[in-house]
Amino acid sequence: MKTMKLSSVIVLMVILFSGTISAQMKSAHEKSISADKATELKLNMRVLWQEHVAWTRNVILCIVDGLPGTDQAVNRLLKNQDDIGNAVKPFYGGEAGNQLSTLLREHITVAAEVVKAAKANDKTALDDANKRWYANADQIGEFLGKANPNWNAGEMKKMMHDHLKLLTEEVVSRIKKDYDADVASYDKSQDQISQMADMLADGIVKQFPEKFKS
């Protein structure tokens, strides 16, 4: 009788223990999948924003150095703005994605004006373009701040302003033919935009955790 009771206890313990292990394995598996999805978003966001900086640099080189292919580089850069807008549509909808693309396209077209005015040493045109460039950056920051509570509008504006300052450093260095400073500015631009991309990706994961579950 005692042997039967002991056996029953052992069987019950084995069942409970197995259930606990199974639950822990399932939880770990779910966390792993969630982490994979979040990592995929972060990597995709980095690629898009690093392309943004890389193609912007290509346009800067074309304009400042008078290289062929400027129109093609500008068109590819503009496509990148549509790609970024499309990337957020699964979370914020088509209208919001298109609005972001529109704001980013303005960011690019005004940036081209900034580069051309700086190259021509036209202070009046440069001041006007810069004013509109920073106003657009603030609009982008406001847009992002309203879209996601994890994206502080002030922080987004600062990130955009830092982005513009580094691009300006690239332009000025290139015009002065200070190629060491030019390269250094580009490296800093890549680092800064990666931080911004990560901030955007992290904010999306926090706002839509259900989209990152298995």
C-alpha cells in the first residue's frame, strides 16, 4: 500500500515537473521568436536609414564635384523616402506612411537646394534653404512624436537636427576639398543615423508588442 502511494506521488511529481519544463520551454521559444521579429525590424530599419545617408552622400558628391548621374542618384534617393514610408505602413496605415514619405521627400529636395547654394556661395539662398530645411526637420519630429508615445517629439527633432548638421559638415568639407574631414563626417552620419533607426524600431516594438509575438 505504501509502495503504491509512493509510486503515485512520484508519478504526480514527474507530471508536474514535466509540465513546468514544457511551459518554460514554450515561454523561451515564444520569447525567441519575438526577439527574432524585433531584431528583423531593427535590421531592416537600419538598412533603410543607412541607405538614406549613403544615397544622400552620393548626391552631395555629384552636385559638389559636378559628376554625371546626378538625376539618377536623386531619383534613387527619393525612392528611399518612399521605402521608409512603406516600412511603417503595417503599423500606422497607408495614409501615415505616405505622409512620412512626403515629408522626407521635402527633406531631400530642400537638401539639394542647400548643397547647390553652398557650392555657389550664395548666402541669401543658403539661409532661405536652411530655414526651410530645419522647419521640415521639425515637422518630421512632430509627426513621429504624435504617431508613437515612445517617440518624444523633442528627441526626434534633435535627432533630425543632428542629422542635418552632419550632412552640412559633409557638404562644407567637400566644398573645401578637406577630404579627411569629409570622410570623418560621413562616418559620424552613419553612426548617428543607426542610433535614430534603432530608436524608431524600439519604439514600434514597444507600441505594438502583439505584432512581435508568434
